[in-house]
Amino acid sequence: MTQTEALYYIQPPVGEFTARVLSCTQEGEAWAVTLDRTAFYPEGGGQPADRGTLGGADVLDVHEKGGQVVHRLSAPLTEGETVTGNVDLDRRLEMSQQHTGEHILSGTLHAMFGAENVGFHIGQDYLTMDTSVPISDEGLAEAEARANRVIWQNVPVEAVWHSKEELADLTYRSKKELEGPVRIVTVPGADCCACCGTHVERTGQVGMVKIIDWQNYKSGVRLFVVCGARALRYFEAQRAEAATIRATLSAKAGQLAEAVQRQSSELEAARYRSVQAENELFAVLAEGVQPGEAAILLRPNLGPDGLRRLCAALSERTTGLCAAFSPTGNGTLAYALACTAPGADLRGLCKQLNQVFAGRGGGKPGFVQGSLTGEFDAVQAFLRDVIQP
């Protein structure tokens, strides 16, 4: 089987090329096409495949199989004909920025902390990197700063194929044992790593690398990273979001954090006043309850805590069943049940309520809480029937 000549490693990247169609077979609603040569990078090493057109058909995916590059197309091509391919170079640049940025950051983390990159994937909005060791916030910040200094130095990115004999004299990163020929990508001052992906010609084309988030993952950390065009889009989205918040809070540029803290304090004070007002209302409602009788009430706009406090206020006046309900929309009711009578256990009643009214919830013997589907009048009638002596 003839291997496909790889044009996708040529620098500067090949945007348009011609090739001969070797085969074309239908696969579901798409066609699998092989060529004698191609500039479309096949998915591999954590990097998605190139996109574009081939012979006028959309390139939906590209993968490598047994040394041949298989193009998944939206329409068939004729075997033996010569076709023109057009690679989406904007997408290629974006993928190359992410991959090169990952190399620079991974190499820096390896040099600083001995961290191995044990997982890498370029997603739709960001790339993920998994390290073999934990790294602190301060360590990640310093590594990010060092990586960006390498980018701004605009050093050349070298990609060279080496034989098995040549590899024996090289020190490079690799996730597995490799045999030549192996493609080694070198970023002077940052990284030397075995890699099959596409890269920019000089580090300056990466623009910048930014860790936007991280989380503990297995024995190390998972980093969420954006580079180049993605970093610009990310920061523009952050800027637009901040502008919206500033407008909402009437805050000037540079004073957003202060405005948010002020708003938070005001909301907390308002929440406290609201709770106090509710408690006063609950006390008034409880005054109408006679000792020993059941109290079943419906009140709007009460959350779980409000329902609990209402039941607590009612329970101070009676040892009978105290039930509080509040509509939550779409025919559902949030509820809380309480009873302070000696030996009271509401869990059985809660179970019955959930079964009859398609509800869910639970709790302790003296207090249960949940939600159900039904009209308050029907639920009230059910409870009164159940608790009738």
C-alpha cells in the first residue's frame, strides 16, 4: 500500500495543492477518499484534523490508516482524476498556535517541576493539559510567565525527522518508547519533544499562552489553556462581560471589584432585612394557630429556608402537624412538614405524600422537606384525611 505524501508539514503551510485520487468509497452519508499526496493534517496526537475543500467537496474529517491519509468528504470524487485541495489556513494557524503553545508550556513545566504531560487535547474553545505532578498556583503563574517570555523572543520552531541512531544522542520528551524515524520538535530554550502535530514557524506567531483555569486531576493537575487567536477571543469575551457588569452596577473601569463587593454587601443586608420581615410575618401567622391543631399554610415566594422557618414558628404554637407550601411554577409545590409531638415521625407521611403527588423529599422524624406536583387544595385535603383521628 502506497503511503500518502505528507504536505502538511511543509513551512510555510500549503494552502492549495493538487493530487491524484487513489480511491473513493462510500461510508454512510460520506465518502472516504485517499490521495497520492495531501496537505490536510490527519487527526492525531491530541490535535484535530484540518478542514477545507477537496475537489469541491467539503472535508469533514481526516485520519491516518496504515500509512495512508483518509479524507472523509461530503461528496464523491472520481478515482484517477487530479483534484485541487484547499486547506482552511485560518483553522490550521489556530491549531498550530495551540499545539506550539502547549509545547512551550509543557517544556517549561517539565524543566521547572519535572512534570510530564500525560494528557493533551485541543478542544473547540481551549486545550487541556494533564500533568503528572501537582503544581501550586504560584508555580503555574511563574511557568506561564516564562513560557510567554519564550514566545516574545520569537525563536524559530524546528521540526526534524531523526533516525533511530540519531535519537540515541538526543534528550527529548516522549510519552512512550519510540523507534526512528521520529519527528522531533524543538523550541530553543523551552522544549524538545517527539510530536506529529503542526506548528508555527516562530514562537512569536503563538502570540501568548494563558492558563484560564485548572483543577486537581488524578496525581497532578488538568490545565485549561488558550493561545493565540483563542486567547484574543477569550479576553474579548471577558472584556464584554465585564463591560456589561460595569454598566449594570454603574461602575467605572478599574472599579468593578469594588462595585461588586458593595453590591454584595447591600444584597446581604437586604437579605437579612427580608428574613427578619418574614420571621415577623411567620410569628403573626402562628398566633392564629390553636394548641394541638394542625396548621397547613400556603405562602408565595418561599424557598426551602423560608418554609423551614415558617414550620418552626408554627411548631412553637402547636404540637399538631405543621405544613408549609410555596408554589415553584409549572404546577409544583415546595413543602416542609414539622411536628414537635413526642414520638412524632413524619417520614412515613412524607413517603405517602411523594407517592400520591409524584413528589420527592425526606428528612428526619420531626422535620421533612421536598417538592411535589399538585394543587394546594388537593394536598391539604389529603393531609387532613391522613391526620384525622
